[in-house]
Amino acid sequence: MHPTKKRLIDVGLPLMLQRGYNDLGIQALLAAAGVPKGSFYHHFTDKEDFALQVVDAYVARVSADLDTALSDRSLPPLARVRRFFDLTREMYREQGYLGCLLGGLGQELSGISEVFRHKIEGCFSGIAGRMAGCLEEARERGDIPADSDTDRMADLLVDCWEGAALRSRMRQDPASLNAMLDFFLDSVAAGDEARSFA
């Protein structure tokens, strides 16, 4: 990737987390990145194209964390799932508890842009799919009930995490993330909630 394009994306990601899509102006981005206007349009068709590429960069980090956590065979499956969310929580901490870029843009744009709605839903579905594979391994090992629907379970886990990420942003504190993850994984391991996914 060209260094100027990378700089624009690297600078744009935290700005988009802070301001959202509509409140992030191109001039503010260029000033923060220290690059001229022509450089922006050399690398991006328009603001939408830029934002979609920022989403891709964000998802690339999420995917790397999924790879790191879910491929660690030294841990049982549920511990690998927890490890992924621990890495995600650390990313939120680094970014000042501004929440999930996907969740923020999804709330802001999904009602007005089919492009963003499909893009962000695809990202969430991909994350849930990776989670479902690990939960399926947990089911096969007997760590969760044998009749669990791991696809539905993974979807709910991502949904719950996104809600907790919003509360974490409002409170500027990870407590909501920690409480949700503890409750979900403890309940699933105990078989309390898993019955609803049969």
C-alpha cells in the first residue's frame, strides 16, 4: 500500500471512531494527516470509498486477532473465544473506549446506505462465522450441550458484544464488556442459556 494512502487510513480510522462518517470532513482528515487534497483523490474515489477502505483496514485487524486467538490450540475452544474478545477489549482501550467502528457506522449509516448496510452486516456475519466454528468444536468436545445451535449462539454473542461495546463507549469503561462476556460464556458452559439455541 502506498505510504500516503496508509497514512490517510491510519489517521482516518480514529477520526471516524470519534466523529462518525457524517461529521468527518475531508479537510479535517487532510489537516490531521498532513497531506494535500489531491493525494486523497489520487487514492480514493470519494469519501464513501475512503470509509469503506477504513472498514477493510479495521476488519483486517479484527481478522488478525481472530487468527491469533482461535488458532491457539493450547487453549480449549471457549477460552479461545474469550481470548479473542480480550484482544478486542484491549483494542478498544487503546482507542479510548470509542467502541466498535462497525457498530458505530452500522448505527449511523445502515438506515440510509445499502452499501454500508451490506458491508457491515457482511463483516459481522464473518466474525460470527469464525466464532461458530470454535463453538462447534466446544460442542463436539462436550464443553457445551450437544444440541446447541452454534451458529445462532455465535450470532447472539456478537450481538451482545456490540451492545456492551456501546455501553462501554458511553461509560468510557470496560465493565460492560467484561460483565457480558463473563455472563455469556459462563451460562453457555453451564448449559443454562445454550438450551435456547437447540
